[in-house]
Amino acid sequence: MNHSEEKKTEQKQNDQMFRKAEQKAITYFKEKRHKDLRVEKTDFADHDFDYIEVIGKVKGDEHTQYLVNVSYNQNYRITSIAETDQNN
């Protein structure tokens, strides 16, 4: 496998991981908070290598941004949720 193929394979794996993390976050908000989370960004956490950060807002509240940490080494378990008021 050449370098280009390795990069494509790695990106495909990352995309699959991101989709799983996004789905966990969306499902959590729907079932536990009865809100629709709209994902704006998903990426690996800078501070810890086994977490994916899912960032989004809920429908009807454009002023609050949510940062959901999802541990992919723990079967995509949500480990924390932080809220940020975008008005400040």
C-alpha cells in the first residue's frame, strides 16, 4: 500500500469514527434532553487522544454551543458535555 492509499484508508476510518461519535451525541440529546442536536464540527480532541469532540447547537437555541466529548475507546461513551453561551 502506498502513502496515498494509507492516507485515504486512515481518513475513511476517521470519518467512520466521527459519524459514530456524532450519532451517539445526537441520540443522547434526543433521548436524555429531548432536543435535536445539529452537529457543526467533529474532530479528535487536542488534549487527549482517545476522545472525539462533537460541537453543535440544538434546534431552537442558536445562542448555546455544546461540546460533547465521546470516548471511542469506551464504545463511544459520552464522558462530558460543556455548554457555552455565544452571546457573551
